[in-house]
Amino acid sequence: MTEAAVADASPTALAGAVRDAPFVRFVARDDGDALAAAGLLARALQDRDDPFQVRVAADPVTEAVAGAGSGAGAADADSADESDLTVSIGAGDGPHAIPGEGRPASTTAFAVARELGATPDPVLALAGVVAAGSIPGADGSGDALEAATQNGLVDRRPGVALPTADLADGLAASTLLRFPASGDPEEARATLAELELPAELDEDAHRRLASVVAVDAVAVADASERAVSSVERALRPYATPDGPFATVGGYADVLDALAHEAPGTGVALALADEPSDDLRTAALDGWRSHGLAAHRALDAATTGRYDGAFVVRVDADAAVLPTVARLARDFQSPEPVAIALAEEGGALAAAATEPVGLGDSLREVAGEVDGTGWGSPTRGAAAFDGDGTELVAALRSQL
């Protein structure tokens, strides 16, 4: 099956199919938007006491959904039969899929949950929107932003979108931005010390912090032109006074990191109306580990620029590569496609600024070197046993 970008299924039709199914499997792509969408839909079924399972898959298009895997739910998959329903989130097409291309999957899931009679969490939906690379209120998320605003769940303010009140921790590990202190908590503390911020940040302090981050993100020698617009995602955040994390953007960052690094914890977080302290701590631990590893891998990377592609060769786990590729695309790459290659680990990830059929290309070229590729029009990954350089060259020729 190819990964074509298609219009999302009608929320009314999808809600009807979900409502009528005796058992529903939600298979979410490994990103924060799909994870948030799965959480919204699963919570709606929890409200109805309907059985379901949620799991995260790097390739939902072809991933077998039988078995518990990294999922969680109200019933075991062994209890399912041929009338059960599988909903692919963030990939695929058809009436029982929410593609997530062109429109965040979480906005569609928010509408479906409402059709199911639930009152979906608008903060979770907005976190999915930010994780998809959009902004609250855009790309169909106006209803979620309105619900969050009317209920006093969000409050826009100056500053930086972080998941925690610990600024040094947040700045060092955040993958919504990349600046000189990224990946280095001590340097982040030194940057904050120079600002002499008050213990309780007022609007002026938040504004000064955002200004330094914005300027430093584009002032580094290898910053791309896209760094200017990319860092804006992390600025002027929506604070969440009663949310599990300090801002909507910080929530998005945690979801996206967990989707790659610790999908079981990510599923538990997406399903939790009010995460316990232990779950929140585990989520932040996974986010911190992932973010620091991604930035440090980029710091030590060997880079190469080619026609249409920017390649970063890193020593990193496969779980970190999609984030490395995205950060390289947004803050370093002068080309429209960034490729992160961990040759010794036999893994590759790529991210593009526009739909270029990355998933289809990786499926084809990885198969030529006895590997496996997957992805969407704008992002993809591959696992292989052969020559990584050969795989990169084949992918470049496809693009």
C-alpha cells in the first residue's frame, strides 16, 4: 500500500464505524500528533465502556496489529474477531484511516470523539496540532482552541514552550528549538544566569527569555534560513495552568519524544485524563533522554550537502533518528530534505519540508538493499543490513 496524501475520512462516518464495532484497534504512527489522536479516540471509547486497544507502530500501513505490542486498552486483542475494526492513525488511506497529511490527525480525532458523544480534551488535541508542525487554531483546530479558551484551559503568554517550569532542563532538552545550549543543561543554566531572571517570571522576563532563544537560534554559524520560522513554533506559548505540562507546546514535545523513545509510556499518557505523578515523571524522563540524545547526536554529526538533500551521519539509536532528521531539516539544512544516517546501527530517517513521497521512496530503495523502509510523503525511515552510503545515494536519486 502506498502512502498517498488523501482527504481525511468523514468524522461522522468514522464515528459510526467505531461505534458499531465490537472491538477497535487504534494503530498510531510514531509521532506526537498520531499519539494524541489515538488518545482522544480511546478516551471516547473509555467513556462508553467499549473495548479497544491502542498501539504505536513506526509503519501503521503494514504493521500487524494482533497482540498487545506496545499498546494498552480495555480488552485484549485475543478477544477480537473478524468484525473488529482497525483504525490507522497518521498513515494510510480509506474510510478507517486518519492520514494526518495536510491536516493534523488530532483535529479529525477531536471531531470524531465529539461525534461519539464525548467531551474530548482540547489541550491534548492542541498538543497534537503542535506536534504535527502546525499552530493552535490553524488546520482545523479552531474548535479545540475555542473549547480550551472558553474553559480557561489555556492562556497565551510571551516566552518559550517548555513542558516543565525548570527552564534549564526545558531549554536543553526541547526539540521544538535548537540553539547553542541545546543538549547541554549546564550551558542552558549559564545562559539563564546572564539574564538574571526573577524567581517568578513575569511577562517581561518571559519576553526577554524568548528574545535570547530566538536570536541565538539563528545566529549560529550553521543555522539555515528556515531556522527563523522554525523557532517561532517554540515562542509565545499557550500556558496550561491545570494541564499535565506547563505549555501546550511542551506537552506536544513530550508526546512526540515518547512516541519514538517510550511508546508504552506515551500511550499511557495519552489515555490518562489526569496523569499520576509517577506517569508524569516517567514521561518527562523519556522526553529528556530523547531530546538530549538528539541534540548531542547533531552536535557530533558529520554533515554533507548534496543537490536536494542534507545528510547528517550520527552515532545514535534508531529511535532518535527521526528527531535528528527533523531538527536538521528545520534548523540546519539548506536543502528541502534532511537525512539522518546511523550507518553502524543500520538505520536511517528522513524529513522533508514538502510532500515528496519519502515513504514510498524509502520502501523502494530499502528493498533494493535487503532492508525495510516506511513513512509518509514528508517523513520516513529505514532499517538495513547493507551499505548506508549506498542507501542514501539511492534515496537521493529518487528525490
